[in-house]
Amino acid sequence: MRFLVYNIRYATGHNNGYHVPLPYSGFFRSTQQNLDEIIDFIRAYTPDVIGLIEVDSGSYRTGKNCQAGAIAQALGYSHVVETKYGNSSIAKKVPVLNKQSNALLARKDVTDHKFHYFREGIKRLVIQAEFDSVVFFIVHLSLKYRHRQYQLNRLYQLVNETDKAVIIGGDFNTFWGRGELELFLAATGLQNANPDNTPSHPSHSPHRQLDFILHSKELKVNKFWVPDIQLSDHAPLICDFAPTESFYNSP
């Protein structure tokens, strides 16, 4: 099973012209050309499941079209998508911001899915997607360290509530280093799929490990890599998983 995680920055691009004529000008431009390139990139790697962070679900930048839906339609995948902000957030009332979302896409139909929201931080969404024997969680954690720790505690509770094999993917914003996750990994028993701690941000010169794929012991990593592509400020993560013997013996 191949899992791809990618913070696509709403397909607004990176570097070339992004800050011209003003800083972050690219954030407000049409995204179709860059989205087409992202679709071509994803298609070339044929993932079974895709976790997308920072997806535009229908602002003026996309001509009111949902990027997750467009990618899913182009690839023939199913998808679930939801805004990153809780219902009480003021961001839900602000144009453009209220269309900033995360998504999960899959070759197979998702058996069941839920949207959870952390109590802390601005970015609050957790996508939980169920398949026959595996549950995926897609996350984008807070920019603030203290909020991230509260969010990880809630994520631990969600992981602890499932009896299936678990895969978590997303942008963890671990600006203090991967050590931020040590207690979470110890408590959950999950493992980091990136054994060499390969960085993914910024994509033009990676030196931060902000994006992670974590997995339970019922799954083993056959291959993990960070493709050298600069369609976003983050590089994507790709992991090929295989079941272990305990996967077949689990409830």
C-alpha cells in the first residue's frame, strides 16, 4: 500500500514569482496551472491513499471549484474534504480562509470517516478515515508549541480508541524538532516511517522535518522517500507499507 502526504499550499506555488510584486502575492492568484502539475505528479506515483494538507475547497482562487474534488476526479479516486477550522472559529466567516481545508483521497471507497476538531489552536481538523483493516488520520497541527502538545494529547486519545492498524500523516509543524513527538510516539507505540529523518521543508532547500508519516507496529515500511519537487513550499512524503504477521493476528 502506497501512502502519499503532501502539503500543497492551496496549489499557490513556491519561489518563482510567489513574492512578486509583493510578499505572498502568489497566495492570492489563480491556482489552476500549478494544480494541474500537482495532479500530474501524483498520477506518476500511483498512491493508494493520499493525505492532502492545505487544499482550497472552493474560493475565488479556484473558480469556486474544490481542489480535492478536482484531483479525485482526474485520478478516479474517492475523497473526503473539510475546512481546517472549527465551527466557532472566526476563520469560518472570512472569505478564502473559510475554504482552506484538508483532504483524504483513496483508490478504494472509504468505509467510514469522521471529522474531529481540536480544542486548541487555529488549525484544528483531524480527518479520520476507516478502511477494512487500517484507519488513517490526517492532521495539520498548530504553529504554537503549547497548542501542538495539547493537540497531540487529543490525537493520542483518538489513536487509543481504535483497534485497527493506524497510519497518521500530515504537517506537524514541529519547529522545535522531531523530539516534540517523542512522548506521543512512546505513548501510542507508533513509529516514524522516516528512519533517516529526511527533511521536507522548504522544498527548494529542505532542512526542517515538519511533515511526518507515523504507523503502528502491524505495518512495516518497505520504502520511504521525499521526492525532490517544488510545486509547494513543502516536499511530499511517500511511503510503501506492507503488513506484518501481527497485522493478520490483530482483532
